[in-house]
Amino acid sequence: MEAVNGLLDRIRRHRGLFAIACLAVVALIAVGCGDDDDDDGGGGDSGSPESVEVTFPFQDSIVWAGYEIARDPGGIYETDYNLKPETVATEGGSFVVQQLIAGQIDYGITGTPETMIAAAQGHELVGIATIDSDIFTVVTTPDSGVSSIEDLEGQSLGVTDLGGGEIPLVNAVLDDAGLTPDENVELKVIGPGGPASAKAIQDGEVQAYAAAINDLAGIEATGVEFEPILDEKFQNLPNDQMVVRKELLEDEESLQTVLDVTKGMFEGTVFGQENPEEGLAIICELVPADCADMDVAQGFYDATLEGSIEQAKSGGAPDYDKLTTVRDAIAAADNPAAADINLEEVFPDTYSEDLTP
């Protein structure tokens, strides 16, 4: 479990759809080191690849499988887009939206709820592509005696953190089932998928667990079996978005860089799904710390692709029904102004055809 702990610690902020304070984020800043004639995107141009700094809320990880595969030396970014990504780690995704708002960066990957909250506050950010979805879930074990959210009445629901990003969705899911946290359902912190979480689940301390699929992967590697009980309307909700400052949409060259980075990530995801052994091997070469325990690494890899492959294949096309569910949950979680967000303006379906691998 030491390897599980290490990997979970490395991706501790990437663990729920509704990350209001610390969602996983990729901030992408074109430095402009390529030739002057590399202005039409699509890569393959002569000259040195253009250096692109890619800033994450934490270091390189299997969590960003498509990106990691695409940045393999001599791989998708370099060969097809003449780009050379350079990863920069930060202390959390909450800073990325602040940087976008302040104009310190022009584009990056941040959470759907963070983008909505910023829009509700009047900031002009635009999500041009959905990167992944279906990250959040609620699960039980076969012998828990719980088979639905309604069955949690009078029971305990494990969460990673009472201040964590998944709590607004937890509240919305319980409310939809006619339940209220701390009245007829106890929310109990059991951590983000490490040994303590596994023990609490195995010992029956909690009857269900609300977490990200990446949290579950580490526990499943120890032999624990899970069964999802989340209602269908709360499944497949969009998680991370490629978000830009609205002004960038008028800058053709900068926009093309964003599209190239996004499409390369999608192509990396598709490659990883079609070539799972090679895809994981690429990541393990680039991020060896994530592969100290290959069973754990495989679990995280599979979970990551499961949450991102459909978005990759669709070019990040928005799902307005699911976005509406997210918006309504955020509006109910102390952000009522979110109810007035125009989803088609904040998440336009303008670029998915171009971004489809």
C-alpha cells in the first residue's frame, strides 16, 4: 500500500467533479520558440518545435494519460504539431482560474464548476472542450446492504474531505433522494483512497463511499470490489474543461495553439485506449514514480481512460443536459447566481469537429 499512498498523494487534488477549491488544472502558455512561419497549427513544420509550458496543479501523472502519451519525445505533439510541452507543477487548480481572471495566463484546463462559478461572477471565460467526465461516483461493497442512495438513510457515507470538491454533488445527490447530510445521513471523512479508506470500507465503518474513480482504483488494487449506486442523471457529468479567456478567441495564432494542444491530448487518449500496453509504458518511462506498483498504475491508467475516452472521441463536445445538472447543483450549493449562466455561451459547441481525432 506504500505505492498506493505515494500515487494518491501525487494526485490528491484530482478527486471529484465539483472541485471548487482545488481541481486538477492544466495551464497552457505558448512561449513562442518556434519559427515565424509556424503559424498555421497542425505541426510538421520545419525548425525546432515550439516550446509550450504546461502547468498542472500537481506534477506529471497517469491522471493526464492523453497528455503524457502525446508528449512522448518524437510522439504526437512533436511530430504532428511541432510542439514541445514542458510541464510546470503548481500547488492546486484554484489558482488557475484566478490567473485566467487576472490575465496572467490566457488558457488552461480547469473544472467545469470552477468555470461556471467564474461565469456567475461575471468573468468572461469560455470552455472550448470537455476533457473528461464521469469522474465522481458513489459506490458500495456487495455485502454493505446498500443498493441505492435511498438506502443510505440512517447510514454513513464516506467522503474524502468535508471541504473537498465533491461535496456540492454529494449534497445534490442526497437531496435528490430526499436525504439531508448530518440529519439522516452521516458524512464521515475517510480520506482519498488510501489504506485508511480501504479499512473504513472493509470494516463497515461506512456503508458507501463518494469519491473520484481515481481514488477507487488504488483501493480496488487491494482486492476490494465496488458497486456503483449513483442515479443515472448524476453519471457522466463533465469534469475538466479546456478554458480560455474570451479575448483569446480573437487571436487566431494563440487559438490555434490551444486547439493543437487539446487535439493532441485527445489523440493521445485514443492511442492509449487502442494500445494500452504501449500507452502505459510511455507514461511509466516519463513518470516512473507513478509506476512503482504496476497493479496500482494499471488501475489508475484504466480509470483515467474510462473517464476521458468518450470526450476524446467526440472532440470535447459539450453535453448540455449534463452541464445543466452541474449548473443546478452548483446553484444549490451556495452559488445561486450560477442558475442564470447561459451554458451555450460559456461552453459553445464550436470546435469539437476540428478537435475530433
